[in-house]
Amino acid sequence: MGFLDALLGGGKKLKAPAPDRLFAMVTAQVALEAEIGLKHRNAAGIVFQPLSTGDFKTIVADTVELLRSAAADTGTTVDSADDEFGYRWLVLRDSDFEDLVTALNLVSAELQGGGYGDRLLACVFAFEEAGQPVYFIYNFKRGAYYPFVPVGDKQRGTERELRLKAQVASELPIEPELERWFPLWEIPL
């Protein structure tokens, strides 16, 4: 099984994650800032494997348009980028953390509602600690979060990730299998 197969579920059909797990980040964000000292970077993203079908493209375009039209009320901005592996990132920016989570949920709900939930990879929430990035990644296939702390060129702060796991385990559904804590390099947040 390859890296992407493992990240995408490896062919095993897993039970679809409960939508409220994504919203667990709203309350966890308060603890992350107040108790741990992380500061959110006013950015979050959702990454998925795009398809070239007209239906898929229409769902994504309509969802982005919906988010952009709601920006007058929410202030959320939306950009997209493709990474080196061919995955598409929708990058959302907003100073209101709850608006970010709601917008990510809208994107995932639209893709799942269109029958493309299997294309969803992850949501990524950007924080920082002493100017250094700290990410919380929500893996759609597993319905769980894990921390990711890059500390250099393709290196990660495993010790800090484990401490964060212990600090937020009561707030977030944390992925129990550490080998499933896949790094996402070059996160565009």
C-alpha cells in the first residue's frame, strides 16, 4: 500500500465520519488559544482530489461562488491552489474562526452531497506558536484530527505533536494510530 493509498483509505471502506467532528474544532480553538497559547492564523483549508467531470467541476464552482457571495456577510475570502500531487486546495481566510469552520463544512457537505465524499482528503487549520506554524489536520477518511508541526525541510516536531495530542485529547477526536498522522508538506496557509 502506497502513501496516498494509506492516506486516502487504502481501498477499505470506512464508515463516513460524523459531520459534528469537524465542528469540534470550534470549541477546541478556544482551548488551543487560552490554555496552550496557540494563535490561529485566520486561515484554514480543505484539500481534495479533483475530477475532470462536468458534474464535479460544477459542484466545486457553485460552492466557491456561494462562499464568495456570502463574503459580504462573513468576510471569508476563498482562493484555490493545486499542489504538486494534483490535489486541489480551497484556502479560506477569515478572522472569525467559526466562519472558517462553517465554510469548510459547507464545502465538504456539498462534495459529499454530490456523491464525491471519497475525493475529500483533509481540512487543515493553521495556528502558530512563537511564530512557527502548527497545524491541526482533520482526516475525512478517519473522522479524526492530528497535530502536525513542521520544523524544517521535510522534518516534523514529533515530540511537540505528541504533547499537543495529550493537551487537546479531551477537546478533539484524535487519531489514535500515530502511523496515520501523515505530514502534509507545502501547506498553502
